Amino acid sequence: MAEFKKYPKFNAEEDKDKIVAFLKDWFAQNGPTANAVIGISGGKDSSVAAALCVEALGKDRVIGVLMPNGVQSDIDDALKLVNHLGIKYRIVNIGAPYKEMLKALQYTEAPSNNNFHFAVTDALRQNLPPRLRMAALYAVAQGLKEGGRVLNTCNLSEDYVGYATKFGDGAGDVAPLAAYTVTEIRAIGDLLALPAELVHKAPSDGLCGKTDEDNLGFTYAVLDQYIMTGECEDEAVKANIDRRHAINKHKLELMPVVNR
């Protein structure tokens, strides 16, 4: 049986203001002149995170980075977001680096006793792009004259079941949305008057051609209710969520170190 944290009652306006205040304070302490650097996918999380940063820091201190892997079918959604917010942006196409990395991983030297079995699996192919994108975000942040801090845009629902790539989209310097479910983030997005087609777009990781909910086997509405209340009518879905949460804990904890 999963253990459930008691979360305060959600109020979209109050929680939006709480996140904005948090971001103002965090940047004041960790980069008073630094820009917020955000990977913009055109989905709800990056849209809401970017809008919150604009409110906290002003649009001149928010940098959007669009990172298609070759051709991105919904890149117009990402462009719509940066134009809606009026923020600076750069397109960094990871298609060529992705192909070269796969080529390097598949390369094998002449047989020897030092060779080991290594397979380029579907999981590897799906998790490599988020890690390349995070590398690009940190490169942009480091190249800015004023400095940059990378936003983690993951939400509580995804994190709970491990629907993020470790050291990929699961990385970052600050995570303003990590305490909020998909349902709550959509409510904040509506409050911020973001384009509804972005806030309520079917969530997709952009990796395998399916929606998040198709891959997970349950809806975010069901997951969010379970996270908040511990209630789930479908025992098979409940078991699925519990299993995913259990095997995901290594992503949520600090890296273990030896105590001296």
C-alpha cells in the first residue's frame, strides 16, 4: 500500500501567487541577474512554467529553447507559446547530435576479450533525446552573458510514476511545478490565460508517438485523484500505479553517498 502525503487544499490563484513568489525569492538568492532557461515543447508544463517565470522575473529574463529532434510535427505549438509570452527564444535542433550519438553507441571495435554485450534498445532511443535536450539547455544557460538557471518543468503526477527521464527532463536547477498535479497545472494555465489548446493538449512525451495516458494505462485524472486521496476504484489500475511508483523512487531521491 502506498503512503500518501497530505497536500494543502489547492486554490489556483493562491498557488499561482505562491509559485511566483517562490521563483522571485529563489532567483534573488541563486542568480539575481540570471535568466530563466526553459525547454519549450508546446505542452502545458513548459507553457505554465514559462508564464510563471515571466510574471516573476519579467519577459526579458526568460529564454525559451525549442529543441526538435529532426522534424517536430507540433513545433508550431511551441512557437505559439513564445510569441504569446513575448519571450526570446532559440531553436536548437538535436536531430544530428542524436543520430551521431546512436552511431557512436552502435560502433564496435574488432572482437577482443574486452568487448561486452551492449544493445541500443527502444528505451535507450527514447531516453537519449531528453538527455541531449538537457545538455543543450545547460549549454545555453552557460553561454548567456547574464548567466542562466535551467527550469525543471516536471509535475507531481509524472514524477510520482516515473514518467520523466533521469538526467533528462528530470534534471534542472529549480522545479516550480513539482508539487502540483496535471489537473492543478491545467487550472493554473487557465488562470494565466494561456492558449487553451496548449494547456489542454493531450500530454505526450514526443518520443514514441503515443500519449502519456496510452503508455501509462490510466488517465491523469485517475492518477491525480489517487495521489491526493489514496482512492482508486479499479484495483488493476491501483496496482499499476503502485508498481510504477515503487520502481521510480530512485529518481526522486538524492544520489546516495557514503557517510563518513
